[in-house]
Amino acid sequence: MAAGSASFRAGSAEVADRAVDDALAASFLGRLPPDLVTRLRAEGERADFPAGTVVYRPGSDPSAAVVVEGLMRVFMTSLGGRQLTVRYARPADVLGIAVLVGGPVDVGVQALAPSSVFRISARTLLAAAHRDPRVGWAIAEELNRRLFENLQQTAASAFGSVKQRLAAHLLDIASAQQQPGDRLAARVSQQELADAVGSVREVVARVLRDLRTAGIVSTASDRVLILDAARLHDESGDAGV
């Protein structure tokens, strides 16, 4: 992850950063041999990104990072410029493992809210995987978990409720429109939302009212302002897989 504007903090200077330690411990990396976790912690660095920053672009060198704070979106872009969200990543999720194993893929990573990641040494992790079957198996389990998440996300998109489909669509279009430093907002009408999720405007209006009451969004005639991206992601049905 080399793109975007970020501030960095070296791992050796962040011994007291409890958020990094908690994210590492809660991720699959926390199940690796303790000496390897200690080395990854010492060699890594924390990077903080403002909302809207594209932190990894297609063609960048493969890298891996643990999400420490915020909400990240992994997406693909067509030749015509349309975007497709591949996954959302929250604290303790690890980005880049599939790329480390399978090689480069044309995806980008965007911070939807002010976010932090802890970059880990790909060289150290891969060397340990070749040397220690416990590490290789942990990586295999993580890749399997990601496969099941993708299957569930596909099912939610196809079979989910109007609220689930609407929440996912709002996140998709708002993140595609977001500029660095901007608040997350979907510039779309209620009728356009209804057409996109296969419903009618009255049902969409009712779902938006429920989301407003919950403090997740606020609405205007031509846009939906997302106040809490993580909670809206929960409403999409993709959380907790």
C-alpha cells in the first residue's frame, strides 16, 4: 500500500500503541508463532489516512497490512471507469494476503472513513510460511475464510432484503464519488435508489427513514450523507462473516 497521503509511525516507536497490538492479536496473525508476531510488529509501521484516500492502486507492489481503525473498501475498476466493490475491511482484517500468495491483481483500496493500517513485512511473512507449516496453514485458513466471505456477500447481494441491498448500494456509490477529505455521501435520488435495488420509492423512503432514525444517515433531495459507514456496512448483511 503505497498510494495516497498518509502519516507514518515506525513499529519500534509504537510499542505503546495499544490499537495496533489489539488489531494484530485479533487478526489471524495473532495465531502465528509468538516470535514471528513479535518480529512482524517490530518491522512494521502504522499509516494513518484521511477519509477518501486511495491507499493502494492497481499495479502497486504487493503488500499486506492489518486494519487498525476505520473502514476500508477493496474495489476493481473497469476499462470504462466503473467500480465494483470486492470487500470491506474493518479493524483486525488483513489486506493483501491473496496478493502475496497469488501475485498482483488489479484492485484498489480506499479509506471510507479516517483509517489506520499497520503494514507488515511481506518478505518476513512469506519466508516464515515456506519454513514453518503452521504459518502456511494459517494463511490457507485465512484465504478460505475470505472465500466464504465472498460467497456470503454474493448471496446477500442476490437474496438480501431491501435494506441490505440499499445499504450496500449506498456504500458503493458514495465511495465511488468520494474525494480525499470529503464526507461520505451518495449523490442519488430515492427513485434512482429504488431502481438500483429492484424496489419502489415508497419502500426506499421507509428504509431511509429507519436509517435516519438510527443515526446512520441523513438525507436531502439529491443525496444521502453517510454518518456512520461501519454501521451502514453492518446493515448490508456483510458484517460478522
